[in-house]
Amino acid sequence: MIGADDQQIFTRTFTPMDAGERTPILLFHDSLGCVALWRDFPNHLAQATGRTVIAYDRPGFGRSERRHDVLAPDFIAEEARTVVPALCEALEVSRFIACGHSVGGGMAVQTAARWPECIEVLITIAAQAFVEDRTLSGIREAKAAFAEPGALGRLERHHGVRARWVLDAWTETWLAPEFSCWTLDEALALVRAPTLAIHGSEDEFGSPRHPERIASGTGGQALLLPGTGHTPHRECPDLLVEKIAAFLTRLDAE
């Protein structure tokens, strides 16, 4: 647990024996996520890339300090503006690879746009670049499912008393009318880091238009994983790690 942005933030670091001076990878989790829900992915990624991987619970999530406020419409950019620099200062990290899943991918994009001197590589996994009908439909279905008796207990296992806040922060923010025009377009235009946008072909929260938009906006590469949904790090972790490691290896060789 570290103090960052006047809040207590839970972090966990995964360091392979051969990490050396390689730039670390910072993971940004999704709307219902936390460090624990990455499961074995951070350690697997660290071992495959030979880089330290840092995962953290965003304020209000997992084991970090509770929040009671309503997320502002610009909460994705706000993470990059305030939490990330405070976190990096506390961890003494000056340069890193930004890697985010789902909304965490949007936060990674915003971070790369706002702090280009700090970002060596940008990697998004199942990230949304705009508000799509498929995204809203998936959120409505999830909201209905969590309304079933006992369903919230799945979140409580990882978020405890924060579970209701975590769920509402996702569903009520994305479904709010004022969020309907949100996009990453302005941020994408400012990204200078080599970019890999990974997406599952069967992602229930976003079509392949999202990685295409991220790649075209950054001059990066879009990669579609066949037969994969919204959580590649759980559905095909070996393949996902292989693709990320190969991308970083190619960059190192250039």
C-alpha cells in the first residue's frame, strides 16, 4: 500500500530474475477489476518479457482506499492527470510501458497522450475508443445480471464493501446521457509511443472498430484474437502474453 494523490493505493510488483534495467510495464485494470482479478497474467507477462510488471488497484477498487463520489465524465483522462503521476512518483518510476484492459486501455491511451516523455510503448487490450451501441448493450445486460439475488457477491469477494460503488461507477457512468459523446480521438492524436491495440473478435463490449480506431489514431498496429471475448488475459493468457512479448521484442531489435 502506498500513498499517492492523497489516497492509499494498493500495488503489487512482479519482478523476474533477469529484469535488469528494462523499462517496467504498468497495468491499468478494467471497470470491475483490481490486482487480484488479473490472476496469473502479470507474473506470466513479467517472466515472458523479462520486465517488472506493476499492477495497482485504482482508487475505490480492490484494496485501495474507498471512494463515495460519483465519477466525473472525464474520469478516464483524470486517472492520467492525477493518479498516474502520483503513483509513479511514489514508486520512483520515470519511464514505463502503459498496458491497459478495457477502460484501463483508455486510461493507458490518456497517459501516453499526456506524458509522452514517460511512455516507451502503449498496449491496449479490449479497450473502447468511443461509446458504441454494442458497449452499452453489454453494460445493460451486465447490470441486469448483477441485479439478480446474490450476484453482487462475486464483486464483494474482490472489492468487499466497495462492490456496489464499483458496479455503479461502471454502469451508471457509461449509461449516462452526458457520456454518450465520449471518445479517445483527441488523446490518440497526441500519442507518440509505438502502439499495439489487441482485441477479441467476439468481444461483447466492443467491435473490431475499436482497435482499428486506436491503431489508425496512433499509427500503431491492431491485432485481432480469433474466438476471443472481452477478457483475453483470462480466456487465452498464453496467446496474449506471446503477442505482447513478440511486439516488445521486435521493438527492442529495431
